[in-house]
Amino acid sequence: MPKAFNKTFGQTMRQWREEDGLTLAEASKELGVTIGYLSQVENGLQKPSPQFTLKLGRFYEYTPLSSLLSIVRDWEIAETIARIEAKYDYSKLKDA
């Protein structure tokens, strides 16, 4: 589910930031986001936007930006599927 992806992505972000010896305040300033937003992304509470993901990849010189962007697209797809599935009651389906 998307929350698990958010948490994994956030943990990776925190690892990169800490490896660079940056505080949350320093990284948020460099990335042009609030400390609160960056903290929420790092803690898996906020899904990063594709624009933020692109900035992040450039900032940390993560070459395969398409990999980061595909993660965000996967979250969006998973969220869409979850919304569609929530509309249907599968408990009434008979086993085939």
C-alpha cells in the first residue's frame, strides 16, 4: 500500500540527508520546502510530489531520476486502485 512506500522512501531520504551531515532545517532550506513538509515525507506521513522528487534527485545527485519518479507514479496508481476497490463489496462474490 502507498503508506508502506511512503515510509520506505522517507527512510531513504533521511539516510541520504544524514549521510551528507545535514540537519532537517538545512536540507529543507536547500530543497525549498518547509521543515514540516520534509519531516512528514521522511516519516512516511506525506507522499512527495513528482516535482519534489525531481528536486530531491538533483540535490542528492541521484542519477536515475526516472526510478524516483516511477516510485511516485506507482503510489498514485496504488492509491487509485485502492479507491476503486473501496467502492465494491467483494465479500458477496462466490468462490469460482
